[in-house]
Amino acid sequence: MNTSVARTPIERRSGTRQRALLSGKLANDDATTTIDCVIRNISPDGVMIETSTPHLIPGQLHLVQLKEGIAWDAEVIWRRGNRLGLTLGTRHDLRETTEKQLRALRGIWSQMVLR
């Protein structure tokens, strides 16, 4: 007789995860390199993304959610195949930002929206 009990995975997220299918861009710190991605799920402090070039993703980056014009400072916390888990830091509204560092991200976002 098998008396083993199925174990429930430990939930490490501090907020509720929501499924998503959102277009995104990943950018290095100065936005000289960008990579397309799909945001598959999102919580207040993290996302899971998919990209065709996961090996090119740096540990520290920016994530731009194209539909809303929002960018986050982000850090890769796990990698599995073409999926990556990112923890989200400071949130930036690209429609309103005047920060010099974020101008390049704003330019990338505005070009994508005008297509």
C-alpha cells in the first residue's frame, strides 16, 4: 500500500500571478540592444517571459510592456529553455518620464506603438 502524500509546490510569489499574453521588449541598461519577448504571466513583483534568444538575455535589464508603455528595472531569477523568470523593480511610465536614462526606452516604445 502506497502511503505517500502528494506534495503541493511551495508558492514563492508575494502576490497573485495572472496569466498574460503581452508583447514586450527586453533592453540592456542603455537600450542599445533590444530583444522581443512575450509576457506569459505577471504578478506585482515578477513576470515569466518567453523569448527565442534566451542566451542573449543579461542578468540585469529593462522590460518594456508595449501595450501600456510601462518599463521596469528587472533581474533574471531563473532560466528554463526559452522561458525566464524576472523579478520586477522600479516601474516607469514611458508616457510621462523625463528621466534621461529612460529616453531611449521611451523612443523604442513610441516607435513600436506607431507601427
